[in-house]
Amino acid sequence: MQFTSEQRLDDGVLEREFTLGEIPGILWTPKSASAPAPLILVGHPGGLHMMYPRLAARARHAAAEGFAAATIELPGSGDRPRSAAAEQARADLRRALDAGEPVDDEIVDRLVLPLVEKAVPEWRAALNALLSLPEIDGPVGYSGGVIAIGIRLAVVESRISAALLFAGSFVPRTMFEEARQVTIPLQVLLQWDDEGNDRQLALDLFDAFGSKEKTLHANMGGHTGVPQFEGDDGNRFFARRLQ
């Protein structure tokens, strides 16, 4: 991990951009701490610079409660090399949604499964590097999407103790068996009127999760209409599990 920039934000949070090989990322650490801070991995659908305002707001909100937060760019997003197969799958998905047609499972598989296979090892490598820093310590949480990435991480990464998942993206049905293997505490956010998400699939996925402690927060509104109070609820969820 190599830090490439550093700035102190107006609330005292230290924001540092880094690269991990070819992977860009951002780390936010609290203003001051008497001990190493627990870490929240901040998931997103790709496009780190485009998503920056929302990611920084989430990270700074978490930092105010004493959490460090970090994110990395997804494969094929931002300035990273594109995959022709992924671009075609994404175009097919948009075409189906624009036409108001059901999204074929084959399209979802082509788009999501290769992304999960590439992104999860990168997240784990980033976690290794982040936990080597003296200002960060476990336990670790995962917050956000792509929800399929969160599912895989929750299954394979024992250092993740809790996850707040955003049910705002399609999940291959073949991953439902993995969802049954998830046992960590979960809080799942669902926007009831999300035009780009399959509500019934999200509900079925929540039912499939094997966690004994799982909570569904469903709010009216579209994909970007998550109420601000969910940020406070998310911090309380992680405070119970990461501190």
C-alpha cells in the first residue's frame, strides 16, 4: 500500500488516497483516538471519483463515532481497465430495464459473478494492508454494496464481524446458497421503490441469509433515497458489534 495524498478535512477527519498495486482507494481515520480504531469497509457500485461525495459522507459520519473507513475501486470501474464482457452484460441489463422487461438470470450471472470473483480477493488484500497500519485494528465491518460482493466477503473473510448490506443490486440465484452460509450479524437496507432492483429477489435473499441476528430496514423511495437517519442506525449497529 502506498499513500499518494493526504488532507485534513474540516471536521478533523484525516483522508488519505492510496494505491494497492493498480487498485486506487481512500482511507478515512477519526480526528483523534486513544487506541487503534475499528475498521468499516465501505462498498459501492464502482466509479470511485463519481461516488466520492456519498462515500466521503458515509465515511465521515462513521469517523465521528470513532470508526476508520476505507474503500477501493472495483475492477472495470473508474480508470481501471474495462472488460468487454462486463460492458456487454451491463448494456444488456440496461436494455432490459429500459424496456420494462424481466432481467434474465443469465445477464445477471454474466455481469455479477466475474465481478465477485475479481473484487473479493482485492478487498481481502486491501484488508491485509489496512490492518497492518498502527492506527487501525479489528474488528471489521462491511457496509454497502455490491451486495453480492458483501455476501462472498461475509462467507470467506473471518475478520469481518458484521455487515450492513444495501439491497440495491442484482444477485445471481446461484449465490443464494452462499447467503445461507452467512452467519455474522446483518442489517439490510432495502429501498422499496428502487426502479433498478428486484424487490422480491431482495426479500427472498434476506430470508435466505443464515444469520441468527438479521434486521431488514425497508424505506419508501428510489435507489438514492435512503433516509439520513439510516446512517445513525448503521453506526449504532456497528457500535454494538465492532466495539
